[in-house]
Amino acid sequence: MQNLHTEQQDNPPMFGTKPIKSVVFTFWTKMLNLLEVALQGERFKFARIDGQKSLVERSSALKSFRHDDSCTVMIATIGSIGEGVDLTAANFVHLVEPHWNPMLEEQALDRVHRMGQTRDVVATRYLTNDSIEMMVKDIKERKLDLISSSLGHLAGVFDTQN
């Protein structure tokens, strides 16, 4: 929550500019539930997308996030934000839980960092020392190294330092 507040305070909207918006990605819906409670407690207006939402609910959440200037946060599971979803209304991305598949994380980031994005995108990954998240990170790095060495001519495409 601290980072979301800081983003808003450090980047006040100027006349004629779009407000600062953030997307928070998780792997588990239980984490979304915790985030939802925290966001409500901090009085953030937010939208939510997860695998339990109907197409109508997803569409409504996306519309609210894109067009309602007071809706400054989108929370979503990585698996629920697939191809074709445009989240360029945001320019801050928070990856709260890592995913085993680094390409799914990249696809999630690409929902924000894509054609039509007019601002720099800042991505933050949250990891706790000596945790399962660190183990997942290490496995992902090994996978990316293997991919990079197997496809050497594509070096840099799978850069983990986004």
C-alpha cells in the first residue's frame, strides 16, 4: 500500500494529463482477497479481475479502470489477464507473487507496456528473503538461462532485468 500511495503523491496529475494508475498482479486469488481488503481500508477505488469473474464482470472492470479517473488500481491474477487485454491506462506494475513461468509474467507486463502506452512503465517485483518466492525466482532464472543458451541468437529478448 505504501508504494501505491507514494506513486500517487509523487506523480500528481497535471491539467490535461491522465491520472497515475497501477496494476497489481498476483498468482493466487487468496492474495487478491487480502489486497482487496487492504485497498478498501486505504480507500483506493479499484477494479478486480480473476478467473471467477464472468466476461461481463471483466468487461465492466476493464471499462472502469480505463475510463474512471478515480479508479486508480487494477488487481488481477496473472492467469486471468490474457491476450488482447489492454491495461495501458496504467504505468506502474506490481508483481506481488512470482509465477513459475517467466513468460506469463512477461505477458502480464506486456498488458501495460504495449502500443498505445504514452508513459514510461515502472515494474516492481516483491520478494521475501528465504521464501518460496525466492526459490521460484531462482528456478525462473535457471529457465531463462537455459532458454538464452539454447536460443543464443535471441539473447536479450528474455532479459530478467525489466
